[in-house]
Amino acid sequence: MSTVAWLASTAILFVICVFVVNFLEAFIHRYGARVVAMLFAGVAIGALASAVGYGFFILAVMLALYLWRMRGKLVVASGSSEVANRYILPAIILVVAATLASSVFSLESCEQIGKECKRVFFERIYTPPHLLPRQ
């Protein structure tokens, strides 16, 4: 059952990433704003992946291969690898940001004596530090 959940998560996150890349490229026309939007979208997608317990690394390889294929098509269509590289760079930034955010948001803090581990970032989001019981 875990393999099915992993495959479903991979497929869903792949579709989300491709949709977000296409959406941002279609509606954000200034290049600098597009790069920033891709960066923030990548962090959000990585946090989402981490929140559902998904590691983004295999998906990053799949997305990189997808983007490399898209770059090849752009080189053929435009006749220039520089134009293709400029077009693909924001999408690559999204993939890198999502991969890094996935690993950062999944960091855990473990007790030295016991084997109990807590997620550092999401524990803080779900339970504010001043509401944690004193020990």
C-alpha cells in the first residue's frame, strides 16, 4: 500500500509542479518577478510535500528530465540555446527551491535518550512554543 501512496504522491506533485510552472509563465511577464514567484512557489511546494511526508528527491530528477526535454524543444523552435536557457531557468529555480524546502521542512529534532522525534518546523506551526506544556 505504501508503494501505491508513493506513486500517487509522485504523480500528484509532478502535475502540481508542471501546472504551477505553466501558470506562472503564462501570467507573470516580467522576468525578475517570474524568478521570484518560482522561488516562492518552489518553497511552498516543497513544504507541502514535506507536510504529507513526501521526499522530493526522485521527483526533482523527473522534473529535471522533463525540463531538459522542454529545453531541447525550445532550442529547436527558437534556434538559440541562450533563449531556451533563459526561458527554462525560472522553472529550474522552482525545482531546486522545492527540493531544498522539502528537505529543510522535513528536518526532525530527536531526543538524545529516547527515540522520539518531532518535526522542527511543523511542530512550531501547529503548536506555538508558549502553549507547549512545561516539562
